[in-house]
Amino acid sequence: MLLVAACGKGGDKAAGSAGARDAVLDAWKAEKLAPSALTPATVTFGKDCQSGTIEGIDVLLCNFASPAEAKAAADQGLAWVGAATGVSQAHGAALVVLADRRKTDPSGRTINRLMKLAPK
Amino acid sequence: MRRSIFAIPMVLSVTLFAGLAGLSGPAIAGGKQVRYVGIHPIPKSEGGGICYIEGPHVHIFEADKIQYRDHHGDNYFVGDPVAYGYDGKRYAYKGHHPIHVNVVVGDDDPDDEYCYINGPHYHYFAPPEGPEFKVVGDAYFYVGEPPRVYVDARPAMMKINAVYQPMVYERPVVTVDAPVGWIGARAEFVVPTAGVVVDGPRAGAVVVPPSAGVSVEAHIPAPSIHVDVGIGLPGVVVHERAPAVIVRERPVIIEERVKVKHDNGRHRGHR
């Protein structure tokens, strides 16, 4: 019984938070920015994260239960950026992390555009 | 607080996640992250040009202490981005002025910094509407009351002009009279001896501190000497070692250049 309740709660969370990541992806796609297929990523600061690339930039999108939790993880997201130009910002309940590891965006215009398109 | 035994697997799993995280993304190796917020130039060694990321972000190059201010842990650029090739929307300013950084970057952390660039220059933001700026000839002039922090930091921060003076770029052309109250015409904010900038190949130039209330900018490109005197009393002396060049006892005038377009006698004064 407890197990069922726990599963049910977890399922609700997953359904709710998936919307935050999807909202970001939808906003990008609406502007003809095509992300690669995202695959699950394991990081210390989020349990529901996926990574891929968009416009040659590495992207990590993590879902959190609330905007506050996503915001609290923003600094830790910079660890994923590593030794590169990058950003880590909460957009709603999603944490958006971008890293220009291949230096495809030297002026930062693409990163700036991606972050401005991501819904708050 | 009593810890349940059921918490132990949770701690272990978190530890395990932490260990795996090191494998999932690149570690910070070699380059240390430096935090920035807002548009800023990129060092030539890193390719040059402008970084157009407006929000908080990181690079693996350092910010200098003259053109950047600390905004709650982020480096914020207070210089003129046009000098580095910025091609976006720009706003002309003349002289020193405050920058309300939190307004520019759009966060809730109040932070007033100051731009110490002399003369006309650009920023990528307009100041917020209010009485502290007046717009004349499409340029913003600061006419507010500068706080003590501006005055105290001025001797050190005026060094930013040594960065911009030799740069060749399209500066705004401001040919109108400055409005009443403009900071650039207020004697009380002129620093007596600091703010002296000596450029040029003659590193041996000596500037003798002038009387109180005098600001001197001496540019000494060989073979001539050019001295700009801002305001103050007579007694401005600039000595330069071999060959000696002395400029002395010149009356000092606040000069605001005004371009006068002649109307070939059509106005009343010529009738």
C-alpha cells in the first residue's frame, strides 16, 4: 500500500516537472532551433536531467519539483559547464545549462538567444 | 533529531550519485571559471570581440579591475563596448555617471556603480527615466548629486581613461552645450592631483601637482606636448625631462565645445 502511494506520488511529480523541460524545448523548436535527441544524464544536483546539443552547444535540462529547487541548483549546474563558456539558470521548474565546449558560439549570441527564448 | 535507519540507503545513494556525476560531465580542469553578467568584451587572447550574453554566465578568462565592477559575485563591464566592436543598440553619454546595474541586468540586487569615462562614449543601455539624467543632443548628461562613494573611488577609477584614450573607434559626437548641473562642469568634483594621465613614449615625464581644484591631463607624444587643463587656479606646471617642456601659469577655463553653424547673416544679429 505504501509502495503504491509512493509510486503514485512519484508519477505525479514526473508528470508535472516534465512540463518544465518540455516548455523550454518547445520554445526553442518554435524558433526553428533543433535540439538533438536528449538522453538521460546523471549529475549530483538533479535527479531528472537530460543532455544533448542544440546549435552546436551542449545542453543539460533538469526538471525540479519547484522553481525554487531549480534556482537553488543553478550554481551547481556550472560544474557541468566545466572549462568553457556557459550558463546555468532556472527557468520555472527547469534548470537550463548550456556549455560552448566546441567554441561554436564565440560571441555568445546563440547562448543569449536560447536563454531569452526559454520561458521564465 | 533521530535519524531513521531507512535514511542510510538514501545517504549512500546520494553519495553514489555524487561519484557518478564526476563521470557524466567534464570536470573544471585547467581553466578556472570566472563569473560575468551582461555584455562585455572578450580578450584578444581569447579571440576578441564582444560576448553578447546578457544574463549571468561564465568564461575561463579573467576580468580586469578597471573596466569591471563586482555585481554580487559577477563581473559587470562598465566600459564602452563600441570600442571593442559592439554592433547592437547603443546610447550616447557624456562624462561620468552612475550605472544602476540591477536595472541593466534585470535582477533584484540593488547595485549602483559609476562610469568614469571622460567625454562622449557609449553604453548598450539607457539610464532609467528620472531627474538624475538630462538628454541633450541625443546624449545623456548626469546632473544628479554624486555620492561619496563616487568621489572616493574616482582617483583609482579614472585610470579607465588611459585605456580608452588611445583607442580608435567611432565615439559619439556631442556638440551641444552641457545642461546646467552636469557633473563635468562642477568644480567640486574635480580631483586635485589624482586623475593625472601621462601618455606617450616619454615615460620620464613628471607632472607637478597643481593647486587645489585643478585637474590636468597631459599627453606628451614626441615631439610636441599637449596639455588639457580641466578647471582650477593658475599654477599648473608640467615638467618633462629632456627635452624640457614647461607649461605654466595658464588661465584655466572650462571649455564646452559648441559647433556653431553659420546662417550667412539671416538671423537678427546681422541686420
